[in-house]
Amino acid sequence: MLKKTVLALAFAGLAVAAFAQQPSIKRTPLQKVEFPDSYNTITAIAEIPAGGAAGRHTHPGIETGYVLEGELNLLIDGQPEKTLKAGDSYQIPAGVVHDAKVHGDKSMKVLGVYVVDKTKPLASPAP
């Protein structure tokens, strides 16, 4: 019984370590403007390495963007999945849960513009 418990804990530890090592999103803020009233307009580069995903999340305002490099599958709740490539643009309504997953074996980079409530964080995880 003890051997089975130790073995199960070892596998669980490996699974947690593998999950923790999955690539994730990197946002590099370029500019922040306090406009319109009560909002910040933030321009940023978002990058996800090959095999990675942003993870389901929301923004307290709209997001619009332009794909600079690579391809991604954009999953927006309530909409069909979209595959976007360099040169494509997109928009995500305020507060809507979404995810971006790299499509293919190359990393992905987008230029994003967020017009968000300045009293809230730029992004919040979603279930």
C-alpha cells in the first residue's frame, strides 16, 4: 500500500512539474495613455512560444490586435474558433472569456491594444 501511495505521489509531482513548465504568454507594454476618462489605453506586444497558449482569461475592456508573426487559434466564447496568421487583425469584446493558442511549430507575436478600466488588472484568469 505504501509503495502505491509513493508511486502515485511521484506521478502527481511529475504532472505538476510538466504543467508548470508549459510555455505561457509574455506581454511587453509599449505605451500607456490615460484616455478616455476612467480608462487606460495600453499598447503591448504579446508573445507565446511554440506549443503554448495564453490561457483562458478576460480583460476589463476591449482588445484589438494585429498578428505580427506566426499563427494562432483564437477562441472567443460564443464565437467559432478563428485561425489567424501574420497580417490578420482581430477584436475581442470587453469582459468576454478568450484564449489564444499557437498554431503550428513557430512562436506567435501580436501587437495588442487594450482599452481597459484603469481600476482593474489588465487581464484576469477565467475558468
